Amino acid sequence: MKLKTLHKTPPLAKIGTSSLLGIFSLIAFYASILLLAMRIASTIESDSETGGGILGSSLMPFIIAVGAEILVDKKFCQFLTKKATLSYFVVLVFYSLWGLIQGNEVSFLIGDIVVLVWPLGGVALFRLMLKSKRPTLHLFAFICLFTAVMNYSQIVTLETQISEILSSGRVINKAVYACSGLLLVPTAIAVGILFRKGVVYVTLLLAMVAIHFYNIVLLTATRSSAITLLVLMLFSSVGLSYKIKNGRLTTKQSFLSILIAMLGVICSFLIVLTLIGNLFDNSTSLISDRGADDYTTLLRMLELADALDKLNAVQWIFGGGLGYAFYSIVENVGMVGALHIGVFTFLLKGGLTIFLPIAIFLYVILPALFGIAWLNPSSLDSNTRTAALIVLPGVFSLLVLLTLSGGFSTFTFLGAGFALGAFLHIQEEGLGKFFPSPRNKV
């Protein structure tokens, strides 16, 4: 089949009305996220992982989301045949073969492939949500679902691991990390949208953020998670300070828009107070309390140095391929497929050939784009500026996770795909789907 046939009208789009297509898309959207939620919930007590991460074997949600999108969405089919997308899959095939040549275990290789194709699933989930008449409602439902699973997983952990919790002073639960990673990008987008929708939406979203904060920061006592939420709220407040008109951020500010932005700043301030231990009675600093006797950072640096030391000259250039695994001195559970300083996992598997372009894109190009959108708005068209200020705060929170605490996993890459889908849509059409009425100007 020639690739150009994917540009034709998808099969269901030929025979269904927009309402029927919307219903079909929503069924696929909720089926996918419910299966993901069930997959996370099933790991709470067993605390098991598969392949490249806690969601490593969750192919069914991916198949449903991507398959449904191919059936109903012409733009998604066009996205699949773009040069950048095809190049991405060519690189995946090359490094899969390279991994086999290196003799990597098939189980790790499959896990890596699943992780690296999930950005496509993230794009599909976002676009399925767009097919409905009220995408804002379904975005909020996404956040509510995984926040509920996060909270439920902590309740189960508190009931079943009380002795371990009393000895460590922390609630360690991998399902919480999975939910938190899934929530970062959708929450950032929702902050940029729902904070402009009135008091009810603002209150409900703040409640979800508070529950997220309570579970991942106060109970789990993880500094990196606190920083991810800090980055999310702080950078989101930049876009909130501008008025929106016709689905696009303007360069004008109003008292109301600045007041809304202050909510993000206040949330950021509260997170900082939590980090230094000055917010709650009898609380201690997540920085100083775990800094004196906690060797987490040192162990992660040693893990990185040990893993890199095992690379030969060819692997420094081309990496060990997909499925490359190593013994981690941090986990002490045998072979693992990803570093705790997750961004360097790209170096292990893809060598400098892959690592350098990714590092430049993540740490130079994206921050520069956000800075330009904020400080020199006239140099960008309004749609691109809107996409940058709405979507990139969530990407930056994922980047913090990737830099400080793992991040090379299915849920992180799903979030990255969700961000990509949102960015491409807003860059082309603005936020009109989320603000259909011209009365909604903030």
C-alpha cells in the first residue's frame, strides 16, 4: 500500500456523521484510559514491573487509541506519513536491529519498543478527546481518573505496608509515580484552559492538584516530584497572565488575567514552603532532612558512571541499542533497562548520535522557544506562541522528572506524546475547540 493512501478520508469518516464519529472517538478514548488505569491499579499490591516500565505491557490501550484514530481522523493519518514521523520509526527499527546484534535480551528490547512507541499513543489520545463537543470536560475527566487511582493506590499501600512506612517515614508506591507522570502534561494544559473557565472549574482543578501534591510530595516525600509540580505551576502562570481571544493568547494583560496567574504563583510558593519545611506544623525540609543521611543523589551518579564505564568505543557513538540493560547499584535487583538520571538512558541505548540532538532539543531549543514566546511575543505567530505557553510548562515538568528521577518509562513518553498532539493542534488551530464561544475572553 502506498503511503499516500493514508491521506484519503479514513474509513469511518466516510460513512459516519460528526456526532457518530465523536461518540466512537470518546468510546475509544475512555476505553484506553480506563485500561491504563486498571493496569496501574493491578500493580499496586504486587508492585511488579514489566519490560520498560510499570505500563510496559499495556499494548491494548495503545492499539485501541491509535487504531481508532486511524479509522476516524485524516489529520492523524497525515501525521503518520510526515517525514519526521517516518524518520522516527526508521530510527526505532535501526536501533532494534542494533540491539539484537548486540545480543540484548528480547524482553528488555520489547519493553523499550513499547515505551518509545507510546508517544504516538499520546498523540492519538489527545486527538480522540478533540473529537467531542466538550474536550475540556474530557480533559478534566482524564485528570480526575488518574488522580483517583493515585489516591486509591496510596490508601492500599498505607494499609498493607504499614511497618515499612513506619521505618522509612515514606510511602513508596510505584503506581503513584506512574499516575503522577501521566498527569503532568494534561494538568499543565488544563491549568492554561480551566483557570479561565470560572470559579467552579478553578476550584475543582485546584482540588485535583492538591490531591496530587498530597500523595506525591507529602506522603511519598520525593523532592523531584515536588520540583516537577513547582515547575508546572510556575511556568503555567506565565501564560495565564495574558488575555485570550478567539482561542489565542494575546500580548495584553488585564487585572483578571494577572489575578488568575497569581493562583499559579501562590501554588508554586506553597510548594517551595513545603520543600524547605515551613508550611505545615512539625514538618521537616525535604531538602535538608533527606540531605544529611540520604545518599540517593550520590548513588545515582555512581550508577551513571558505572553504566557509562561499561560502554565500548562503538557504543559511545551508536549506543548499546534498544534492550540494552545493566546492573544497577541503586536498585540492587539485577539487570535494569534505564538509569535513574533518565536522560542519559538515551546515551546508553543510542550513543552520542542520539543523545546530543535530544539533549540540545530538550535543554536548549524548548526553553528558548518558551523564552521567546514570553519575552519577545511579536517574533512568533499567535498560534505558536499560544502552544508554547500552554503546553511547554508540562513538558518542562516531564524534563525535570527525566533529569532527576528516571522518566524513561511508558507514562512519561505517553505524556510527551500528549504534549506533542496538543502543541501541533494549537499551533494549527489555536484553542478554539476549548473556547468555542466568543464570550470566553479572559
